[in-house]
Amino acid sequence: MQRYFIDERFKDGQVTLTGDDARHITRVMRMRAGDEIIVVECEETAHICAIESVEEEVIVRQTGRTIASPELPIHVTIACGLPKGDKLDLIVQKGTELGMYALQPFEAARSIVKWDAKKGAKKIERLQKIAKEAAEQSHRTHIPTVHQSVSFAQLVKSCENYDVVFVADEEDAKVEERTRLVDKLKKVYDCKSMLVIFGPEGGIAREEAEMLREAGVITTSLGPRILRAETAPLYMLSAISYEFE
């Protein structure tokens, strides 16, 4: 059953879908009156709705049936040092499927890519669209927010807004007697928000790692192998899902 998101409330059990969603229903899915879809109201409740009329706009009505939320019990924001190419596209798409709550790009010391204001705005718009499509496909009730890129100093400052912050540090993976990731996750069950920081292709620079430690950030490895910039966030989200769900 197709899923669509709306930013407004149902009025008398009814709502009108317009724009891309209406075109998708009429021209791609070729739905008719009586067909059912899922409409997520204000990223809160997923309602099963029946289509009442199909024209340029699509009018749907609640059936009284809802679907339980599939969201992770903890809000996980992924912070990525700007990587090359389309790697952020993959992180957003697969991260959304795995339960990511938000994405925070940042300018790391080893980031080769730089975003100016114009390029950054277009990138964010594209990534937000990918997040929406992935949220619909994976039956989320929340579309992850893709934030504007920030400096490393701004990222460190933002750490105080989360209950717990981890940084994936490849140097931690080289230590023979390291604490397992699962043991660190077991200690944060009561947390409601988490930030996990990942470097770009070259990883987190030593001076950045030191600044994060001074800010109280917990360093962690993701096992004994060194993962690519686009693989590490997905590994972490999978581990969190396994441990919390």
C-alpha cells in the first residue's frame, strides 16, 4: 500500500493531496476511487485512507484504521564529514531505511569537498527528496531532516543538544583491548537522542578527535576492520537497531 506524507491535519476525516503526490497517485499508480493508501499526518500517525475522488487533486478519507509506528525508540542523528561524489545520497537513502532521525553534514579537516551557499542549498534539496522517497518506501512515519552543512566548531558546539554523542574513530579499532560497541550501547538505554559522528574518506583528524574527547564525546570503533565513509553510518544504525529493537 502506497504511503504519502502531509503537513496538515485531517478535517472531518478528510484531506486533499496535491502536487507530486497527486500526480503519483493518478499518473503513476493509476488509482481510482475506492482504492486505499496510507497517509501519515504531521509525521505522527499513519492512517489507512480510502480515495474518494481522483482528478488534478486527490481527496481521501480516513477509514478509522491506523498503523503502528515503526520508528526507533531513540532519535539518532548521523553527522558526516562531507564525502566525495554521491556518497551522501546513499547514506541518506539507506540511513532512512535503517531508522536515521536526521543527517548533519559538516566540513571536516580531511573533507576534499566544499559546499558554497548555492551548491549547498541544491544538495540539501536533493537529499531531502531522497529522504522523503526512502521514508515512503520503508513505511516510516518520520522523514529524516537533512540539515545545512556546518563547520566542525559548530558541530562540537551542537553536541550539548544530545543525550549522548559517539564518534567513530578508526584509531580506536586498532587498540587490542577495546570496549565492544554493544557494551557502550547497553549503557545508553535511557537516552532519547544520540549523535554519531563520522569522518570523510580520510577519517577524523587527530586534532578533531581530541576536541571531541574534550567535549565529552565517546569514541568507539566499529569492529576490527576499517569501513568506508558511506558504510560506517549504516553499520552503526544496524547495530543500534539490533540493540534497541
